[in-house]
Amino acid sequence: MSTKDQSESLVEEVLSGRNRELQVLAAKGLAPLPPETLISLQIRLALSGDMELVTLANAALGELDPTLVAQVMEDHGADQDLTYFAETSDHPLVLETIIRHRRSTPKTLKVIAKRASPDLQEILLLRQDMIIDDPGVLEALEENPELSTYSSRRIGEYRQHLLFRKKIIEELPIEEHPDFEEVTHEEVIAAIDKVRAEIEPAGDEEDLTGLTEVQIRALPVKIRMQLARHAGRTMRNILVRDKNPLVARTVMLESMLTDSELELIAGSRSVVDDVFQIISRNERWLQKYPVIAAMAKNPRVNIGVAVRLVPRLSVRDLRALRRDYNVSQQVRRTADRLYKIKRV
């Protein structure tokens, strides 16, 4: 019998309840099992309802080295295990590991949010995916008596963005609404694990998934769309350049883009046309001069859109654009005409 089979057999024996002495040993953390298997078993006993085992398991788990707990949670943490330590641990390393873990759910993060230190609050606020899925994470943070000024400001920014995003999507023509296929958390994790096993990494890793760009692009479209809905900066930069318009549109409509990102996207020559159309219909974004200028100067932008933006350029930019042979003749002529009028 292999070591894995022996471990599974021992776990089954403990959970069966046939051997009380073995159950007590397991609850105390003394069963001959690998750390990740033993800790998970102890958690199941701590939640079993058998008061003796509950007391013993909770006591033993509370004495574990936080470094070991963090490592086991990072490599092997199941939903139940992550939730248990979110509720019982106060160690920053353990809580940070849980916050960053791709299996953590909004429910788990809410538990931590109510008592997280200011440093952990900042890390939690990076989990845009969980916040978009369940804005209740923000409400839980607001219940934290140690809520920092920075966190309070970021919560306001998230709320402003979420409400604004909803308004923008509602105002889009129905055919342009992102067409999401329901994808479960488990499906996303399975797809990530499959790509990681089948495709060699190349380049820098994205923080949340641990995948590189070549691996991310190999994910199924529905998974890329799901990731795009709550992408961090690195993931946004990859997926906004996706050749599938559905994925790129999702980034534009479902992510919290910074002003600098918008400017780069507006001037990009490697995004699909749908991206420029979305920017051109967002009056809030078109109040930002760098975005207007980048769009007007970008030869990839539809001529009609670019021409409409040219009148909003400064005299200096008009002078440069009228001689820019990368853009269309119509854009150059419009810039030349307006330059001659405005320079006076």
C-alpha cells in the first residue's frame, strides 16, 4: 500500500469513530500523517460536534507554528481549512496567506475584514475580484474599529466605481452587454491548474493566479472573461489586449482602471476596436485630456471617432497632429484646419 493510500485509510478510520483512542490522538495532532493531511483532519474534528474532540483539536491547532500553517494553507488549503483559520487565527502571516489565496471566498474575507490590521486591510483591498463579486466585503471592512484612513478612501473609490460601472453597462446597447457564461469558482481553479500543468511558464507571473501571460492566453474564453471581471493590474494589462472582443470588453467594463492605464490603452495599437468604442462612449473617461489626446493620435482608432476628438486638442497637439503621417488624411486635415483657427 502506498503512503498516500495509508494516509487515506487512516483518515477514514479516524472519521469512522470506531477507534476512540485514534480519534483522540488525531485531535491532539499526534496521528502519523503528513502535516497538510493532519491539519485538515484536525479541523474536521474541531467542527465535528464531539466536545472532547472539538476541545482537543482547537487547542492543538492553536499551538501550531504560524509559518507551518501559512505554508500548508498556501499549498493545500481547502475552503473549510481557510475559513477555520480565518476565524481562529490572529497571526498576520496566516491571515495574509488566506486573503491572497485563490480559493478564499467573499465569506471568508468578510471574517478577516472585521478585524484586519491596517496593513492587512490594504492587501484585502487588492482582492478586487472578491469585492466585485460581493461588495459586502467593503461593509465588513467598515465594521473594523481599526479602519485606516487609506482603507476608508479606497472603499469610497470602489463604491463610486461599482455604481458607475453598473450605470455604463445599463446604458450600452443590449448587443454590447458582456455576455457572461456562468463559471463557478471551482471551474476557474480547475482551468488554472490544468494550464499550469500543461503549458510551460514564460515571463513574469500574475500575482493572483500564478500564471504567466502565455498560460493565461491558453485559458478558455469563459475563464478569461471571468478573470477579466475582477482583474488586478497585471491581469488587466494582459487581457485588455486579448484578441477576443468579449474578453477585452469585459476588462473595460468590469475592472477598475486607473487613469494611467486608460491613457496607455487609448494609445495602444494592440487592442481590438471594441475597446476604443467603449472609451469613446464613456464621457467620464473623455473628460481626461491624456485619454482624448491618445485616442486622437492613435491610427488604430476609427476615423470618425478620432475626428470627433480632434477639436478638443490643444494648439500644441494640433500642430503636431497636422503633420503626423501615421494618422489618416482626414484627421490631419481636421487638425490643420483647427490649428489655423486656434493659433490666432
